[in-house]
Amino acid sequence: MLAEKRILLGVSGGIAAYKSVSLLRLLQKAGAEVRVVMTQAAQKFVQPLTFEALSHHRVYTDLFPAPGDPDVVHVQLGKWADVILIAPATADFIGKLAHGLADDLLTCVLLATEAPVLIAPAMESQMWEHRAVQCNVRILRKRGCEMVAPGEGPLASGAQGIGRVAEPEEIAEAVNAMMGAAQSLNGRHLVVTAGRTEQPIDPVRFITNRSTGKMGYAIAEQASRRGAEVTLISGPTELTAPAGVRVESIRTVADLKAATTRAYENADALIMTAAVLDFRPEEVAESKIKKRDGGLLLRMLPNEDFLIPLGQNKGKRVVIGFAMETDNALENARKKLKEKNLDLIVLNELNVEGAGFGVDTNVVTLIEPHRDAVALPLMSKRDVADRILDWLASHWENARG
């Protein structure tokens, strides 16, 4: 998976920097081309000459260009890399990256790149467990950085605890897995629906639901990172569109149906995360409804479940639906799976802590036809997105083989 891949290895100033030498050799053995950027503190532990001799390339240490360099070295390095690996990553370096600081070459490269980033933290237990460090780690995870968690064992201080940088073999395997995931959806066109829908009552009022679109946007972002062409059909939301994703904005269920049906024609898969209203007002007033002492009564009519005909006529397309349930969750989800002829349904139970609307986490169960349900633990919506996309890539791989 790493053959001919370009890996930028960033080394920050921890005692574990010596392990980065072995890591460099492992990456080269796997066929990768590796170039190294070192912080000033890292050079106190390992000399740049060591990495230069093994990588057969100059080691970059200075933000300011040397004679013959391009004017903006950090931009050139950021564009060159297929993936950026920081090993070891100290508490100081993690804090700088989390807060967008750029006071040396390596931090500038990371702000100038669009390549995926993998971080291997290394520090004393008290530092790793400190709330500030954990907050910074969460920020980076949310931003899309991958982590190779530190291990437990003897530390530089002589104490035992968590904080040891992962072993070079484990880090190399994580890079390999990241590059595999990054390519797993190449050449595929995914249509993802996200966010809430609205149905007007009059020119100033509408009914809606609590969906923020976070789950769908996470899927769209991660699918794009894996090489897919992504069309994101989005209801109203406060979220920023993921880079590289084509967004089509909708408002009503009728808008969503039209946009989804149109995009579906050229799609390899449809992932339906949008919160589709089940009902709409029978009549929409042409002017603002005035306040009445007797209150307001609305007669509601059911909206068409347009996913049913899409699922029944999917051909070779893969169709994934979501079920938001509060009661008889598994039973209701399996019923929807069958009725809509879905390949996978993702069950989201609103009464489970950490799941539902407006939060950054989710607790879901993946359900396929004729298979046992797979319940996932509490995880970030980004991680849930990755599990769904892992399933999708595996589904296509199995179908091909």
C-alpha cells in the first residue's frame, strides 16, 4: 500500500525521537519515499545527519529557505506529501497544532497542506492525561487528524504509565491502513443527504426537526478524503461545506426528493442521513396567519417516502438508510431495511446518552439483511462515518471478489 507513496516524517523534540530512525527504515522497506522535517528541539536528541544518511534526502530544519530553495519551503513540502506523519508528537507540538500556531517549519507545513495527518503522541503520563492535552487531542481528532495512541510501559522519567510512543511497527501499520482507507473509494460517486427538512405553514413559519446535519457532513467529508466524488444534498444547517464536496442546498421534502432522484442516476451509492419530515401541512397560507384567541389547528398529510422506490429500483447501486427510533428500535429498523430494500440501515436510538441531534458523538447499530446487528460503542460522528464507509468499501470488495 505504501509503494511509491510520499511520506513526510515530522520529528518533534522528545526522547522517543530515536525510534523515528527505525520508523523511517520500516517505511522505506514498504516502498515509501520519506523526507524528514525536524524541530529545533528534536535535533537535541537525534542529529539530522542520521536521517539524511538513511533517507538519502536533505533533512529540513529551518523555516527560512536556504540558497537554491523555493521561496516557500513549507508550501512545497505540504504539496509534496501524500501523508504527513508526526512521530513523536510532544505535548507542546500537539498544543501548537491544535491552536493553529506556526512558529517553525513543521507547524507551517501542517497549516499549508491538504494531506492526511497521522500523529503519534509521546510524553509522561501526567502530561498525556492532563485536561489541556486531552482537549487538544479532541480538537485535532475533530479536525480530521488520525492518532496512534501512546502505549503503556516504562517512561523516560523511570516511572511506569501511559505515554510511550507506539512502536515503529504499529505506527507503520497505521500509516499503511490510512493510505488504504484514503484510496478505498477512488472512482466512486457517492450521494449523501444531510440536515433537516422544512415544510412551510405560511410565508414566515415552518415546521422542521432537530437535525443539525453533523452526521451527514462527517460522512461526506470522510468519503471525499477516501477519494470518492461526493454530492452532498443538504438541508438548512450552520455547518461549513467539506472541502472538495459538491453541495446542493434544499429546504423542503419535495426539494430533497427532486435533488436526490436527479443525483441518484449517476451514483454508485446513496447514503440517506437527512432527517425527512414525515408530515406536511395540508394547506399553506399565502399570507401570515394572524394570532387567534382560539388557537391554530393544522391538518397534516403524510409525505411520500421516496427512498422506497429508489431502493426498489437500485440496480447495482448501494443504498444506506438511517433509522431514528425511540421505541422497539431494532424491530422498527429491520422493518425499514426490508420495506426500502436497503443494503444497510444505521440505527440511531435517541434515548441513548451521547446519541441524537446536535452532539458530536453518536451511538449506532449497523444492520444488514440476514445478518446479526453490529452495535458500535459511543464514538465521534467522524468515527461513525469511517465505520460506515469501511462497510461500504468492504461490500464492494466482496462483490468484486
